[in-house]
Amino acid sequence: RIQAADSPAEVARSAPTVVLMLTDTKAVEQVLFGPDGLIEGLQPGSLVIDMGTTAVTTTREIAKRLGRQDVGFVDAPVSGGQIGAVAGTLAIMAGGEAQTIERVQPLFEVLGSSFTHVGGPGAGQVAKAANQVIVGLNIGAVAEAIALVESAGVDPAKVRQALMGGFAASRILEVHGQRMIERAFDPGAKITTQVKDLEQAIELGSLLGQRLPATELSLSLYRSLVDRGQGGLDHSALIKALRDEDE
């Protein structure tokens, strides 16, 4: 049975394990440390799991701050989209101390079909940044391919079918390629979320002195759709930027 609480602090006082799945880094900080935040109700020995996509530097700072109060912390972002969440087949990539990971593994076995302990605090978010770079660029590759096919006057559905039997086959081509062909852009993952995730990946790369030029180009295309008021569409709608579709 689900029972609503009046504040994050009340949640923390009534639950030894708290799972966060929030929109962005600022939301995580607010829920944890803002007025009536979780920090006011967390007890020594309790546990916080952040399953959203949060900036790596902030994640590591959160882990240290909670650790000073003897509160365990695991960053465990996921991949698999809305389909994986509904089916319980998410891929979970976790960062945290080994003993803390052991405590939460039974929960992860319920939420996902794939779990990897990547490393210490923040490592899960590093893995998610890499995931979002790959997803963002692959959506761009599929969008360009389908745009090319449509411009050539060839049936994109038949081309997609042919490509799924070869080396270009991918989950992105399978799922998002179909959405592009049908122009079915009800959001699973929104363009605005993809923009946020790519911005965080580029910011991490900048801090590490690692250039991500293709990611920067991909980000500019997604941003162009946000600027046109289309940020609420599914991120597969990137093809609209290539086909100059405003509707």
C-alpha cells in the first residue's frame, strides 16, 4: 500500500531506504538538503539510492555528506527507457561502496534484469553519462539514415527491415527507427531530458579535459528542437531537425 507523505523529511523518518528518481541534479539537491529535506529525517544506518541521472561531481559530494551522518548512498542510474521500466528489465549501473551495494542488490533484482557494480561513489553516473552519449549519437545516426532514405524516395520501413538483419542492427534502430518512420513521438524520454543528459556528459568531459566533439554537435541538434518548442517530444523526434519539420 502506498501512503503519501507531506515532505521528504517525513519519508526519511518512516523508511530506512529511500529511492530517488528525479528530473535533474538541482531536484536531487533540493529533496535531500532543502527545507524539510531528507537530511532532516535520515537516521544513522539508513540508505539513499539515486536512480536518476545526476551530475558526477555533485553525486560524489552527496555521498560524502551523507557518509558523515552514517547514511549509505548508492548512485544507480538506469537504461532501458519507459519500455524497460514497465517490464522490469532496466539495466542498472551502480556506484558505491561494496558493502552498501550488497544491501541494495535484492531491490535491483526486482527493478531490472541487468545490474553492474561499476565502482565507487559516482561511478554509476559516469556509466550513465557514457550511456547517454551513445544513445544520443545513435539516435542521430538512425535519424540521418532515415532522412537520407526518405529524401531518396525509398520506403524507410523496408530499409529498416533490411538493416535489422545486418551489422547496423541496434535497439535504437529497432525502437526509435520505427517511431521516426511513423512520426510517433509521444514521449518516453523527452528531448529536454536528452539535452540535460548530454550537457552533463559534456560538462564532465570538460572537467576531465576530454573533448566530445560529436556529442557537442548532437546536443546542438537537440537544442534546435527545444528552441522550436518541440522539447516535449520523444528524443527520437530528432529526425524533425533534419527534415525541417515544424509540426
